[in-house]
Amino acid sequence: MQKQLKITLNGKQYSIATDEHDQDILRAAELVDTLFKAKNEKMPTLSEDKIALMVALHIATDLLKSQRLLAADEMRLGHIVSLVADAA
């Protein structure tokens, strides 16, 4: 069931509708806000739109790296399970 949740990004408050756990959304908003502020400090002349795009790409890159590492771990685990099963 969707609920309204208030988050703050770059000093602006937003009300969003979500089915996600409150803490997950609040932690995600905090991460986005932290990354936004860090990018803004490094490149204060960039527009908010460009900084938001850079933050989105940063998060997407991290997600893809994590997915790639997880897939590699799953393959290694599958190989270990196969070795154990063959040894039994």
C-alpha cells in the first residue's frame, strides 16, 4: 500500500508516494543528498540538473559493479557446491 513520505534533497523538501520501507527511502535520500552536496562542492558552477545527472550515473555505476560482483560470487558458489556434491 502506497504511503506519503517526506524527504529532503539539496535543501528542498519533497513528498513522495512509495511502497518501499521508510528507512530504505530515507537512507537512499540521504545518500543522494550527500553525493549531490559533494559534487556541488567540487563543481559549484554546474547546474542542479547536471549535478543530479552525475549523481544518478554514479549510483547506477555502483549498482552495475555490485551486480557484476554478485554474479561472479554466485558463479564461484555454484562451482564450490558442485565440487562438494561431486565429492560426496
